[in-house]
Amino acid sequence: MHNPPQRVLITNDDGPPSKDSPYVFGLYKALKELGWNVIVVLPSSQKSWIGKAFQIHEVITGRYYYPCEPDGMGETSESRRPLKEGEVGEWILLDATPATCTNIALHNLFPGQIDLVLSGPNYGRNTSAAFALSSGTVGAAMSGALSRVRSIALSYGNFQYPPPEELISPAHELSMRIIQALWGDWGRDEDSEALSTFVLEHMDHEKDRTQLLTQTRGLRDGEVDLYAINIPILPALIQEGGMKVVWTRQWRNEYGRLFKRGDREPKGVGAIEEEQKLVQNSEEDELVFSFSPEWKGLLSPDKGALPYGTDAWGIHHDMTTVTPLKATFGEPSAGSMGLGSEHSELVNSRWSRGGRPFVLDGR
């Protein structure tokens, strides 16, 4: 059994426990039950669809938060205080973006003390480039990776609202198994095999050679920078044998219109759950816009059109997906489609495009 992380940071983009942030307290309790040392630094309010933005023009303030059983709701305090009866821990809420919360936690609140960032679980999937590049959950994990800390973005894909309560604990349990497997055997992202030996041998300076090799491997000495895990909240979680887990690539897709003109009622993330209706603009010259996406095939794509081995293909076929990511605009190497001990056998394998089963507990 591998040693647990020294200290785990939980952050998210949904904020503290609420109707719109129903999963973070359960994740916290599941990690504590493993005996892991867990700290929590969250945005003080909903910050979905903000990506990896940092807050640079405002002074950032925060409060202490004391969650209670059974749902994590609790009191805030301007200063630290002893726990009251029924309170299960002390969290920190910052008036900041998810990526900002991660950076402040790593470099100001707990410098040098955190060796795993867990962002999530997000209230909704983050499969495909269109969602991931907009996601505050992925942005917070990316912030951790850019600080050279192992990071995971965890998202629960809701296929009905509200999600069935009996499926939430099984989702947490599966999350724990995957996170433990990744922590114990973190993958490699080394694409130096793809570089020409001739090029490497004819570099003018050793410095040039080293810099070129650095560009072809993960930030932490060749480790995968971060992972995105997407678990669909579906009955397959409680079926005999459990839900299948697969390694995937990210689906490269696109979106169209995200904002509607003339609507003065902001929808926020609630727009994701609504059936979109065509509304006539009353004032064509009025510069008023609200978030009201035209999803087309993004939320419910044609399964047959989804590329095999991608995260969207996996989640729409009732599978949990594990997607290695680079902390850059690019994809990791073929060898990243497995755990660290499997790297060498995957480098030139057919699994480079994804779809390979993620083996948990030897099955």
C-alpha cells in the first residue's frame, strides 16, 4: 500500500455546500475516512465557467467556515475559533476564483505542505474541450499543476436533475478508488522517444538539448501534469460488477452562441439545465446580453458520431473516464494512457487514442 499524500487540498468552482454545490462535503468525508489529511479552500460563491482566471484587480478577503453533519451547511467566522458541537472541520472560503483559491492555498496558506490538489466534484460533467476549457474545476486543477503539484479535476455528470440521491455515495466510493490508484502509481508523460536521435546528438549545446527534452515531458520530471475524471451519475454505478472505467483523450469539439440578446434575467449555470427556447429580440440595438447557451449537440450528442476513446464517448456510453492532461494547450503522450508502471508498454501501442480499460483492484 502506497503512503497517502502528506496533505490534500480540496477546492472547487461551485462554492461551499448548497443546492448548487451538493458534492464537496461528501468528498471531504470520504477522504477523511481514508485517514488522509484534508484541507479545504473554496470560492465563497458559485464560480462556474470561469476557467483558469486569476483575480488580480481586487483585494481578496476570506472567512472561516465550519461545516456540520449531515449536509455540510455551517457557520462562517471572520476569525478562527474552536469547533462547536456537530462541526466536523474548519474550512476557508475566499472571495476569489477557483484558480486563485488553489494558488493562495499552495503558496500563502500552506506553502510546501500540499502534495495533491483535488478540484471538485463539479456539479456536472467536464467532458470535451468546450466544457474543459471553460471549467473553473479544471482551471483550479490546472493552477495546481502549474505550481508543480499533482492535481486532479473531478466532475460528476448529471443526466437528470436533481441527481438520484442513492447514486451519490457510490460515485464518491468510485472516486476514492480511482484517486488512490492514481496517487499510488501516477502516470508518465515522456515523449522524448518521438524526438529524432539525430537532432538530440547534433545540438550545439547541452543546454539546448535539456531545454528540448523539457518541452516533451511533464512539468514534474516527466509525470502527467494533471488528470480529469468524469463520473456519470447513472444506475451503472450500482450494477453488479460496478461501472466500467476507461482511459480517454479529450473530445475536440466546439460551441456556438453562448449568450442571448435582450434578456435582462441572468440565468448563470442554471441555463445548463433549462430547455433553450427561441426568444425574439425586442430591441435589436440594445446592448444587453445574458448567458443562455445554444447547446445543439453538446449536451446530448449523437453517440455514433463521438470519436472512440474520447471522454464524451465514454461518459455517453455509461463509463467513467480518466483523461491525462498537460498544463498547456496540447495533449500528453501515448504513454500517459495508463499508470506509471505501464508506461513503457504503452508508448507505441494502439491505445494512444484512448479507450483502454482502467483496471482497478486487479479487475
